Amino acid sequence: MNAPAPQGIGLQVRDLCKSYNGHAVLNHLTFDVPAGEIFVLMGPSGSGKTVLLKHLIGLESPDAGEILVAGQPVSDPGVMTRYRVAMVFQSGALLNSLTVGENVGLYLSEHRLKPPADIARVVAEKLELLGLKGTTDKTPAELSGGMKKRVAIARALVVEPQLIFYDEPTSELDPLIAVTIGREILNLNRRLQVTSIVVTHDRDLAFGIADRVALLHEGEILALGSPDDVQANPNPLVQRFLKADFRFTPEPALP
Amino acid sequence: MFQDIGEILLLLGRTLRALPHTLRQQRKVCDQLFEIGNASLLMACVLSLFIGGVLALQTGPTLAERGLQSFIGQLVGLAVCRELAPVMMAVLIAGRIGSAMAAEIGSMRVYQEIDALRTMNINPVHYLVLPRLIAISIGLPVLVLFAILVGWMGGAIVSCFNEAIAVSFESYFNSLRQGIEPLDVVNGLLKSFAFAVVIGVVSCHQGLSTIGGPRGIGRSVTKAVVNSIVLILLLDYFLTRILMHLHT
Ligand SMILES: Nc1ncnc2c1ncn2[C@@H]1O[C@H](COP(=O)(O)OP(=O)(O)OP(=O)(O)O)[C@@H](O)[C@H]1O
Ligand SMILES: [Mg+2]
């Protein structure tokens, strides 16, 4: 293995604003993610988490404010060539015209980073890591939702990123695989100092792996800090979100 | 449609600038070429057989009444190679291949596959547009060459077997040979090359600018085909003028 050891790169967000059709989705967001951190973003559905990630990786351009990746504006085309950045999409976003193996190896083959035999080996390795042995020649249409998600994660890991974004990596996975993914996120971060930004609704995952947690609500950061700080945050909205569970008391039966 | 023309030209420019990357995309070019041939060659041949035939059928009796039936080879031959084959094949390909391009790229757009490419630092113009544009620019002229030959045959068959015309194969092809220079065929191929570029770039542009869900894809496909055909017919007039001018 002659894998270059990527060093994590940091990210800064300054006064980021974005609205769609007059509706503000991101509202003056400012925060830093230092290199090598696992930063978990939580928040209700529709609070703008996916939109935020798309801005952070440069797929969308903000109305105002700036995003710096390793100190350079993410809109600068050079950033993506100088640094390795990867994203796991909420939907997986696999290329349907390619097989699973081609999807996972796409970054390496398209940029001619390795000879085909090595690519095949790396692909097999990553697929096995995610419990997808034997799916190499399948097409995405033949996979279940959770399998697609794992292929998407494999595809991102192949990049050997210095900065990685996960959009709900465990949302369609059973608890066992979710734990594996969580462990892998942690591993990657501890081994290679990969800066990881994880959007998730899974509180166990969030508090299990996060260095810091941010809670997004209607485009604003409601709480930000270490997992303990956030859990102790007195804001009732934060508490409602973190404590919501299924064990409700049934209403008394009518007499 | 016309407000898109600026963007379409921009996309064309970006694709032309990506031309040095063609060799890297050769496998995709071949796949696309196969797609074009596979989807359209038979259809193109059948269509042009009938186009040549109907042209002979429409003009033959009138020529024969005036004793000019010996010119029918020349008439059908010129019309097919300079006008009908390039235009009809372009319309066929806009419907079969342009629509497929817009649908495929449009669904990649809607299902975030293009976003995924961009996060992998893969340029969608290099990866998607370039191979398609090259394949269609090679494929359509080849198809037109077939169409011309088959169209001439169609004209010959009708001229020979229709008793109102009754021109033998031999005199049909004699007249055709006398009336047509290789330059006329080149003329038709040049036109078809221009039409191919129009179909490719319009359809890819439409695909890339797809918004909304499956309905957006449907809209893109329709617009790609309609806009391509309109542009082809407009361009045809001006290209004919220019090529005529060069010819003389
Ligand atoms: N392209 C767009 N055009 C218009 N509105 C958009 C667009 N993208 C997102 N929005 C809006 O922005 C808001 C936030 O969407 P986003 O996808 O970021 O939510 P989310 O926090 O990721 O939710 P979930 O947890 O359900 O994935 C939503 O109200 C959505 O309607
Ligand atoms: Mg989301």
C-alpha cells in the first residue's frame, strides 16, 4: 500500500446566507471546523442541512457570505484539484449507467490515478469493508436503498479524502451496519485526521462519534459545542429535539 | 428557445475546448457511436428508400409528360444528396438520439448524479457532453452517406417499375452520374455535420439545464427535439445559401 496519508483540512464559514424564492434557508451562519475534527450537524427535517452541505462542497453558490476550505474560497476551481474532498449524498447519487464497481472506482479511473488492476483491488477492498462483497458487477438498480448508501460511502472513501461530508450516512441502514459505518467514520478520522462533517438524525451516532455537535434550526445554529455541552443546553427547542422518543403516555380512555 | 442560444454557444465553446481530452473518452465515444448505429441504421435505410421512391413518384410522371424522364436520375440524385438525406436523417436522429441524450443527462441532473461527478472533480462537459458530441458528429454523416446511397436506389426502383415513368436502371444511373459531382455529396455531408453539432449541443444543454423531477425530464426531452428540429431547418436554409455560393 502506497496510499498517501492525507492530512485533514479545515473549513470556515462566514456569514453564509441563502434563500430560495424569498424563503431564507440559511441565515447568517458562521462557524469553523478545524482540521481533523468530526463535526456533527443535527436538526429537524427541512432545516437546511443538505443545502448547507451543498454550499460547503461548492455545488451551490451562496447569496452572501463565504466558505473557506483550507483557507481558500471553495468557489475557486483550484481548491478541488489541490485537495481531496468527498461527499456522500443523502440519496446516494450513484451513476445508474455504471456498475457498482465502476461507481466506486470512478474517481481513480477517471483521473487515471491507478492502473486498472489496482483500482479493482481497492474497489473490492472498500466494498468488502462495507459488507458488499460480490456486488461489484451489479447495477445500482439491483441494490436495496441501504446497499446504495453503502456503495456511496465506499465511493467517497476511495477518494481518500482530506475533508468528507456525509449526508445522513446511516439513514437507511440497520443498526448493525449503522454501527459499522459509525466506526468507519471514526476510524478514518483517527487514522488519517480526515475532517468529517456528518449530517444525521441518529442521536446515538451523533453523540457517539462527534467532537462537536451543531444543531441547526430554520437556517440558524441553535446550539454548538461538545456533545456534553449540547446535551446540557437549556434551550427548550434543543431539549425537545434531543429528547424526543416513542415512549409517550397514552391519553386516558374516555369514560 | 432563443434566450438559450447564448448558453448553448457557451456549452459548445466549452466542449470544443475539451477536445484534447477526446482520447481519454474514446471508450464512451465508441459506446455512443454503437448506440447511434444500432438504434438508427436500419430505420435510416428504410426511410431513405421511401424518400427516394416518393420523390421519383412525385416528379417522374410530370417529367415523362414533357419527355424529360431521362433527367430523373439527376433530379432525384441531387435532391436526395444535397437536401433530403441530410435533413431527414437529422430529424430522425434528433428524435432518436437527441431525445435520449436529453433524457439521460436530464435524469442524471435530477438524481444528483452530475452533482456527484462534480464532487469527484469530474467535469460533466468532459465526461458527458464531449463523447456524445463527437459520436453524433461522426455518426450522423456516416448515416447520411448510407441514406444517400439507399435513397438513390429507392428512386431507381420506382423509376424503373412505375409504368408512368419507365426509366431503366441504366439510364437512371447514367443521368445521375452526369448530373452529380462528388462535391454534391460532400455538400450534403457537410450539412449533416453541422446538424449533428446542433443536435448534440442542444440536447446536452437541455439535459444539463433540467430542473424538477421526472416531469422536468419529459419537458427537457420535448424541448431538445423541437428546438433541434427548428434550428436544423433554419440553419439548412442559410447553409444552403453559403454552400451554393462556395460552389459557384
Ligand atoms: N433547490 C431548491 N429550491 C428551492 N428550495 C429548496 C431547494 N433546496 C432546498 N430547498 C428548501 O430548503 C429547505 C431545507 O432543505 P434541506 O434539503 O437542506 O433540508 P434538510 O435539513 O436536509 O432536511 P432532511 O433532514 O429532511 O434531509 C427546505 O425547506 C427545502 O424546501
Ligand atoms: Mg437533507
